[in-house]
Amino acid sequence: MALSGSGGLSKEAFNLSCISFLDSSRRCNMKWRLETVDEDTSYLSLLEMRSLELEDSPGGTIVSCQYDIVYSQSFLVPVLYFNMSKCDGRMLTLEQVWSTTVSKYSDISDLWTFVSQQDHPILHIPFFTLHPCCHEDIMNKLSSAVELTVENYLICWYSLVSSILGQKLPNSFAYAT
């Protein structure tokens, strides 16, 4: 199913794209789950362990990462919410998250406009988030190079945002649809 040329996504298209994303992730042995809140609200969630280089542990620290993809009714795009905690349960600070993610992008002058912390819209607890204000524009530009469909929208979007977080996606993920 084709999308309109705006780069945004309707709630219905997001829900259909979640199913396609989930199918693709399963074929690639990724552990994404569809969490259903009620008949109108669901989101994608992944919990994984990663090793991150933090300033206070140059040899690497094992970190538990939770990633949730939630639909934004305000921006009409998916939004990535994520939390990272050390094995002792302490959450990474915003500064630690910045140092492991966006600090490698030297052209970002205001880190607050890129990654910030706010309440998860469904779980109502603090999560880090990639601010969605530019997602629609980015996806609109991407649509000039790739035919965006409901089936591949979240896969294309996530391949962009996951790289910011240093998450490695298998190449087969893009071809699993």
C-alpha cells in the first residue's frame, strides 16, 4: 500500500507498518514484540543487552537497552523511546546517552533538540527519546529515493534512527519485507 507524499503516517498506516516490521524482525531473529494497550493503541518494544564505551568504564559496560517505537499523534510519525541501564540497575544519565549517541555528529549544535528525556506516552515513566520534529521531513526526502510503502515505512525509518544509537541491524532486515 502506497503512502501519501507527506512523509508522515496515519495511525492506521502505523499499525499496519508495525505488523510488517514485526514480521521482518522475526525473519532476522530480532526480538521485537508488539505490545497492545487497547484495541486502538499498540507499540513495538525490544529489550537487548549491549556493550557501550562509557567515560567511567573505558573497557566497556554491559547495558540493558529497552527500545519502544510509539506513534506520535502530534507529529504523525513513529517516535523512538529508549532507556539504558547498567547491570546494577542505575540508569544512564542524559550526558552518558549523548556521549554514546549524538556526540559523534559534530554538526548538531543543540543536543537537547535531538535527544532528550520525557515521560513515555504509554508507560508514563521517564525515557530518552529522539525528538520527532524532523522525522516527517526526513522521511519525505527519503521517499524521493525509495518508494515508501506502509510495509517498508518503519523499516526505512528505523534503519535511520537505529544508526544514531549505534544499533547494528542485519542487512537482511531491509530485504525481509
